[in-house]
Amino acid sequence: MYRTIQLILVGILAVTLGLAALSRRFPQAGWLQVFRYVKPRLSEEQQGKIRQSANIHAGIELILLGVVLPMVYFASSLMMFTDPTTPGTVLVGAGSVLLIGLGVTAIWRNRQR
């Protein structure tokens, strides 16, 4: 019985999503407009704030990735029972510095606007 209820709910969801897609396709059909979702319009200022916060989050993610990259390299070398090599360490270090630099640059340039 539980499986039947799941199938009925998934069927209702699929029909609703299908009617929502049809409401955008056929705007002249008034009865379909009940299923249409209209996104709220944001002002330019709100869009700018959202864009700015997204850029800051991307910069923070780049910095965190740069911090985690050496840890992952050394943890994976230990898990594979191999020694970290000098070229690998240099490459991971350079990549880490690059990622941290990109993250700081993204945050710095975003703050100056």
C-alpha cells in the first residue's frame, strides 16, 4: 500500500509539472494559467547585491579549495601507501597558492566596486 501511495504522489507531481510547462507554452489557455509560476522581479539594486554576494562566496570557495588541496594530496598519498614526491608537492603548492590568490583577488575586486 505504501508503494501505491508513492506512485500516486509521483503521478500527481508529474501531471502538475506537465501542466506548468504547458501553461508557459500556451498562455492563451486561461485554465492552464493556474499552474503557471511567475518569478518575482528583482530590482537592479537587488540583483547587484545578489551578484556581489555570489562573487564573495566564490572567492571564499577558491580560498578554501586552496587550503584543502595540500591536505587532500598528502592524505591521498598516505592512503595509497606512497610517499609524496617533490614535484607533486611543488605542483600542489603552486596550485594552492594560485587558488588562494584568485580567491583573494575575487574578493578584493568585488569589495572595491
